[in-house]
Amino acid sequence: MTSGAPDAWDGIAAAAGALAASSHAIALTGAGLSVESGIPSFRGPDGLWTRYGQPSNLSYREFVADPQGWWEQRLHDEVTAGNPTYDLKDAADNADPNPGHLALVQLEQAGVLKATITQNVDDLHGRAGSRALLEIHGNRNFMRCVGCGQRWPRSGYVITDVPPVCDACGGVVKLDTVMFGEPIPSATLEACFAEVQRCDAMLLVGTSGTVNPAAQFPLLARDLGAKIIEVNPGPTQLTDAADIAINGPAGVVLPGIVELVQQRLGRKGEDEG
């Protein structure tokens, strides 16, 4: 079995057992998973915000007040090196899903993982093949109308005037990614809470547990009786809430969990046969 360090093996086995025994497991993923694909994190020693400073907590209000100015700055920053927008776009454009993303797809295809809630906007889950996906902070490859909420791929969408406006309602168009101070689209948020309230096992992958409301999901699930499984290189603010905490990279740990889950499901199928 491919796995992390030997002292993680017991945790991997326990996690596989909990997932195989679950009836409605879900995952919550964060920036740590994308770091393994070469996308820089926001916080931490080499994080984008550590190097460049954290964006204003009023960024959505600033966008609403001057969408033309925001778009002009955004389009400039996307093609000009030396700023966080350029660094993140360049990294995401050149990133590929890693074994951790692919392992979650395998769990979904096996019928174990019913939904993945991700805080990441890089589209790596979708590119890996996840279908039961809830992108709580949006998707960098999509546009969204502030007025009617309609979404469409940015690829092939030509911005000739700023701010762009919606063909359907005439509303101002922004990137689909959720800004500081911007309400999460209600349908997405409601779907996330529904999955959290329904789950009996939650797999936390690469999330530090510092951003709400996602940071509250494991606590709510735990209070409702779900088993909490954390996979992260080191302790987080959610570690104390976890029933099983495995320290290690997701790209190593998750394939090990998948292998054991498949073995357990195979034995269960043989027993039932």
C-alpha cells in the first residue's frame, strides 16, 4: 500500500474504515491541496498575502463602487508580473490536478464520497473529474452577473468594454470568484449546509480552518454525529475537532486511503455475494 510515513498508517487504516462504513461521506478541501499542484497558498511563510499583503476586507464594496476601475486594474495585473494576481493566474494556468484530487474522484466514483465542498477557485477538482462539486468561493474560469447570477465560462468571452455587462439583464459582470465582503451565492451556500447536515463522515483536506463559513462546517457536522477525518501536513485549527488526524501530503495519504477503501468495499461485496 502506498502511504505516508509509517506512523500515519494507523490513521490511514482508520480513515479508510470510517469512509467505507459511511453512508454519506463528503469532503472539504482548501488551499493546501492546491499547493501540491504548485499553486501558492495565501497565508504561510511563502504565501501570496505574506509577500504582497492581504487584500482589503472591503474589496467587494470597492468593486461595486467602481467596477470600471476594478476591471481596468484587474486586466492590467493579469499580464504584468510582480503582483499577486499575476502570480496566482500564472501558477493556476500551468497547474494540473495532483494525486490528491484524483483520489477524491476515485472515492466519488466508488460511491463513497457524495460531495466535495472546495474553498479553492482554481478549477483543479473539476479538471480532475469531480462531478458532485460545490465551489463555495467560485471558479476562476467563470464569469458571473452581479444582477441575475448567471454564470458562463470566461474562455472565449471577449471583454471589449469595462465593466462588462450581462446580455440577459444588463447587470455588471464580475469574475465568479467570491471577494472579501461579497455574499456567497445563496444556492451554493444552501447546498453546502445541506450536505454538511446530511453527512456521517467528513474528510478535511488541506484546509486551515480559518475562513468562515467553511471553517464551521466540520464543527456542525461533528455536533450532528459525523466522523471528522483530517489530512494535512501539520496541525490546524480544526485538528482538535477531528476524530482522525493524519499528518502528511494529500497526494500521498489520500491514494493510500483509497486503496484500503477499495479493498474493504471489495471484501464487503464478496461477503454479500
